[in-house]
Amino acid sequence: MSDFDGSLRRHLPTTAALRAFQAAAHALSFTRAAAELGHTQGAISHQIRELEQRLAVRLFERGPRGLALTDPGRIYLGFVEDALDRLREGEAAVGRRRRGSVLTVSVSPNFATKWLVPRLGGFLASHPDIDLRLGASTRHVDFRTSDIDLAVRHGTGDWPDLHVVRLCEEEIFPVCSPALLAGHDPPAGPADLPRLMLLHDREPRVWQDWLARVGAPIAEPPRGPVFDQTSLAIDAAISGQGVALARSALAALDLLAGRLVRPVPQAVPAAYAYWIVGPPRVARLPAIRRFRGWLLAQAAADAAALAKA
């Protein structure tokens, strides 16, 4: 072993020590850090002590109420997390190169069912070299601890540590089956909608709030079945069971195909939107750029087609 190699071994801490420090810094407990990493409390304490000796500073204040990071500890944590993130991303990049163009994407169940899955055939046909892996979850993926390359999230877009691109703007408006309207007098406006069966997404008060925003307030939340997923409420509307409130992205394909219509023209801006997110350091990888570009093109085509409908 050369002197240069020996110098590196003497002056760089081990990954295990860095992970122990990160876990302890987040948990503010050696015991909880040990449980998270599958080590003993003594091993965590030893690794932290070695880091403190190496840096010649105290990383934690140890008091009767537990641990607290010192100012040097808070500074060091930022560098440690950056280093561990880089290592994880490096492993993911090597894994992608080893496996070929594997692209792992996480989306919500609603987005998967009503937006993404019906379109995937077109993407796969035009990008046969990309091995797409798709997962649906209501939880926001942690890119630091998973092998997910890209995600589509519903929210405000305020994720400063990620590469974030808005997929589309959204409105919220009523939708129903054409057959439902054929069997009733068409509503003259939003105030007429409660005489139809209203379908609820999680909370009946959402309909009450929407009606108030378009100038048709009602005293009590309207009755009707409650679904725990927006996609279920939309599918119930397609089958003629009532009128659902839908976000424009999730209703676009069914509106364009004629499975849904808008019984009244009123709409309100959605508080949240869909965003394409991922780690900044892999955002420019070819497979990720191609998939992100395809998503944006699909959303733009929807907007143009709905504007003409």
C-alpha cells in the first residue's frame, strides 16, 4: 500500500461512522440510531467518539434531556448528508449502467390509474430501449434511501432539494356521464347540481366548498357516497352513478373520449398541481430526460385538446 493510500485511510472516516452520525443527528438518540441501523448503542457511541476525536470538536451536547447537536455538529451534518447522498446516487448510476436503461418511476394510485397507465403503450412503443418500472404509492418517495429515479407528486412544488418541473396547471370542476344528463333536465347552473346524486372524494364538505366558491352556497354538505380515491369517484361518474368533482388532469382522457361531460362550465383553480421531481444530480440522465419530456408533451396535448373541445 502506498503512502498516499495510507494517508486516505488515516484521514477519511468510514461510511459506517458517517451513517451512525447521520442517524444519531436525526434521532438525537444513540439508542434509536442503533435500532435504525441494526447496531448496538455502544457501537454508535464509539463511532461518534472517533469522529469527535478526528475533528477535535464535540458534535453533540450530552445533557439530562438527551442529545443536542452542537454548532460544529450542525455544520458537519450538512456535509455528511451530501456525501452519503452522492454515494447513493453513484451506486444508482452504476446500477443503471449495469442494467441498461432501467427507469424506475413512482406515482400516486390516482395518477397511475387515470393519467399514466392508459398512455404508457405509446411511450413504450416509441422508447423500446427503456426498461420502465412503475410503482404506485400515496407516500412521497425518499430518493436518498430508495432506487426510484423519478416521481410525479401532487402538491405545491416546494421541494427545494429536488429537481422540480410542473407537469400541468389544474382546475376543479363537476363531471358526469352523458347518460346521466340524458335522464334528467340539464342543470341551469351550479345551484342545480345538488338535485343530482353527488359523488364525494374523501370528504362531503369538498362539494360544499366548491359550490360556495362558484357562488352557489348551500347550508349543509350534500349527501352521496364517499370514495377514498379520486379515481373511484370519477369511475363512478363514468358509470352514471352521479356527479363527481374532478381535477382536470385526472379527467382529461375520459372527457376527450366522451365518457364524461361537464354538466356546468364553472371551475375553480386547484390548490395543488402535479410535478415531475427527482434528485438534481440525475435529472439530466438521458432516460430521465426522455421520460420527463414525454410526460410534458402528453400534458400539453391534453391542454390543447381540451381547449378545443
